Amino acid sequence: MARNKYSKQCEFCDSDAQYVDYKNIKAIMPFTTKYAKIVPKYYSGLCLRHQKMIARAIKRARFMALIPFVK
């Protein structure tokens, strides 16, 4: 099976981010759909490590009422 030659690079790996904070709403909102669902890894282009961090940050931000559960 051939590799996708247009694969995305993880933007958090490029910026050497060690942690994705749930309080940084501007960083985590692009990884939600218009219905406030978490965007899958194959759409977001993130690596597995940062995709899990984003998902955890979105869930924490929802719990703290920083972002809505649904729109």
C-alpha cells in the first residue's frame, strides 16, 4: 500500500509543544466541528500523542464550561 505523499505534519510537534492546555481556547477550538465534536486524527493531521492531548483538553474545557458540549 502506498503512503500518502500529501500527509500533514503535526503542528504541535512543529512548535515543540509539550502540553496542550484546556484554558487555551484559541488553540483547541480549530479541532472541533461546527457541532462541537472532536475532529478525528485523520482530519486534524495531528500525531497520536497530541491528538490525545487535544481530546483531553477539549473534554476538560467542556466540563469547566469554557466551550459548549453542543452548538
